[in-house]
Amino acid sequence: MKVLLCGLIKGGCGKTTTSVLVAKQLAERGFKILYIDFDSQMNGTEFIALNSSVEPSAYLEKNIFKAIQEESLKENIIMLDDKIHIIAGSSWINQFELLMNQKKVKDRHLYIRRLLGELVKQKDYDFCILDMSPSLSALNTSVQAAASHHIVTTESGYFSLKKVPEYINSIQSLQKRYNVPSTILGISICLLDSRAAFEKKVVATLKQNFNGLVFETIVRRKALLKSYTATGYPVKKYKKDIVALAEYSALTDEILVRLKMKNNKVGV
Ligand SMILES: Nc1ncnc2c1ncn2[C@@H]1O[C@H](COP(=O)(O)OP(=O)(O)O)[C@@H](O)[C@H]1O
Ligand SMILES: [Mg+2]
């Protein structure tokens, strides 16, 4: 099981949108996904579960806070359909440090990785996709350390750009200090306003500084993609949906190439 984290310590740069749309795209290619929402805002949970038969009240019974409290991810899984299962977010997740204190956990940066270990061994899923909040917290360090593969997700604006090296350093320091094995799969640029000359410069700078790491596919700002957060991922796709999702489809293909995985698992 590959554990993917779309991360950056910055809000509004497309982390949740990328994690949900890549999860949906991978599921359409036949892969089995577990999506875990570590953000107390629960945007990823709401987005991914729209158009499913699961009622939001289900998240009160099973969620990531309970999973940590009860030390069982498995017991807190909610099945959206046969390909996508989730562990819903919880507004209580910000109490992570308190829970760690109560449980007297010393190496809390490795806690989520250990918790995921059971699922990694059981091989029920091809991918586990994690969504994180933008803060630098003990929880997010633990989420970062749980990932096997990082997709650094940045918006094309200056403030996000500045956060990219800082975020990459934080991953590398986890790799070095605590011997946490992981791979930085790539940098994904989202929310590009293709008419702005400044944004083109930002892309060029990123490509210059992180040669080879930046995904070729750049996701442009599109009103239809934004509207999916209210209407849900389209079950039946019209031409306009296929056009709107084309970049996320191409990004997913690039991710699979970098992972050296076959694009369509069905029939393999
Ligand atoms: N490619 C896109 N086109 C239009 N709107 C987008 C796009 N990607 C994200 N958004 C919108 O931008 C806002 C921030 O995106 P989000 O994925 O929630 O970022 P983050 O999780 O990093 O805070 C949301 O309102 C989302 O719907
Ligand atoms: Mg988010």
C-alpha cells in the first residue's frame, strides 16, 4: 500500500482538492483507496463523500479522533463504495497532543505511521491518501512521517512558493533524524491563473529550483472544479466535466508513472 500525502504548511493551495480528485481518479482506474482526513475542517470528508449514500451523522460514530483514541483505524473505516473507503475527519483531532499525553506516547511523530502499519501489512488497499491541515503541529509531523510518498502541493502564488523549500526540508529532516523512509514524488502546481504573467514566472522559478521534481501537469483554476465541492465529483461525466478533470487525470497518470505502477489495474 502506497501512502500518499498531498501536503504544504499553507492553506488554500489545493491540498484537499488534489487529494480528493486524485483519489477519485485512481479509483476510476480500478485501484482501491482508503482516504484519511486529518484536518479538523473536514473539507476532504465532505467533498469525497458527496453523492454517496453515507449520511454525515455517520462521522460522529466513526472518525479519525476515535481511531486514535481506540488505537484502531480498521474499526473506524466507512465504506463509500467498493473502491473508496474513508476515515472521516473530526473537529476533535486538534486534541491530538492531549491524547498523546494521556496515552504517554513519547515518539508521537511516529504514532500515525505505527497505527497505519496494520493496514499496510493487510494489503486491503492499493493507496492510502492523507489530507492534512496547514498548521505546523505535532499531528501534522506525525501525518508527514506516516507517508511513504509525498506530493508537495502548491498554489502558483508567491506565498505558497516560499513554503515549498521549507516543507521539503521538514520531510528531509524526518527522513534523516528519525530514519523515516519516504520519497518526495513530486511538486504539483495547482490553481494556476494561466493569463497572469507573474504566475508563469513562479512556475519557471519552481522548475529551475527543483529540477525534475515538478510534475509536468499544472492544474489551472477552473470554476467547474470549484463547483464540485458543492455538487460532488460527477458520477456521470459530460464533455465539460472531462475537460475540467483532464489535468487531474494527467496528474494521476504522472503519479502512476513515477510510482512505476500500471495505469489500469483492471485485468492486470
Ligand atoms: N483548480 C481549481 N480551480 C478552481 N478552484 C479550485 C481549484 N483547486 C482548488 N480550488 C478551490 O480553492 C479553494 C482552496 O482549495 P483547497 O483544496 O481547499 O485547498 P487547501 O486544502 O490547501 O486549503 C477551495 O475553495 C477549492 O474549491
Ligand atoms: Mg484542505
